[in-house]
Amino acid sequence: MAVLPITVYGDKILRKKVAKVTDIDDKIVKIVSDMFDTMHNANGIGLAANQIGINRQIFIVDISPVEGYENYKPLVLINPKIISKSEETSTFEEGCLSIPELRADIIRPKGIYIQFFDLNMKEHSLEANDLLARVMQHEFDHLQGVLFIDYLDEESRGRYKKLISKIKKRRLEVNYPISSDANYLLLK
């Protein structure tokens, strides 16, 4: 188990659609364990594999630290597919461990139906709503090379230009390790 550096805005892997997991081996199990250590160390509630430089379709979610969601179990989602999204939407302020200090209101579908595999390569289907659906959509986007700021209009993105530049140049202080190299990649 280890806390790994988190990739930040500007790292190429964050804009890449990542590869499917074809086999669960000890390496994948360790990656998932390290992802949980890394996410909890950074006080996050979701983390995609490419946020630690891993080119694989894996994300984890643990919303149990959020008030009202204490009974939710942590989830590992491998090769996830969003099957459907609700027509009803909600607006909520999002942030991202890969874009520290930046928070913005993002409109997303309120509910989703998602299929995924667990660490035993057993297939699951899940209907998620509210915060769980939002976190899953956010992390699923990461696996497609999409960041939450991509949902902002040009004017809104313009307001964050200085902060984004600071993040890209790694001129910010965060309480967790971040990647030191924009080409950071652990598993191709």
C-alpha cells in the first residue's frame, strides 16, 4: 500500500482515453489498494486510475466521509459503462484532485445506470443517484480524457486561466503529492 503522486492539469494522461483492463492480477489489486490510500490521503471521494498515471479503466468511489452518506460502501469500478442517464439534471459545485483549488458549479444528470466489473471480474449493474451518480460521472469522464472544467463555458474557463496556468506549472501548494512530470505514467 502506498500514497502515489496525483497527476495534475497539463499531464498528458488526463486527456487520454485509457485502456480496458483485460485481466485482474496482483499488479491491478495493488494499484486499486494504492488508489484508495492516495484518495483518502488527499481527502477525495473518487479517483480514476489515470489520476495516478495508470492507463487502465479503473475508478474508485468512497462517499462515506460525506455527511448523509456514511453507510455507503467504497466501490471499485473496472471497465465501467454508463448505460443510461436521467433526463433530470442537478447543479452542484465540483472539484478535482487533479485541478486543485478550482471549484465550479457543474450541471450533470441526477441519476445514471452503470455497469462495471469488480476485482473478481464479476459484472455488476447499479442505479446511482445524487452524489454517487455525480462522482461516478466525474470519474468516468476521467477515463475518457474529459475533465469537469470542460463543461464550463469559455467565459467561465477564462476566469480560471491564471489558476490553471499555476497548476500546469506546479506552482501551488497542496497537502498531497502531485506528479512532477507531465509525462508521468506507471502502467502503459
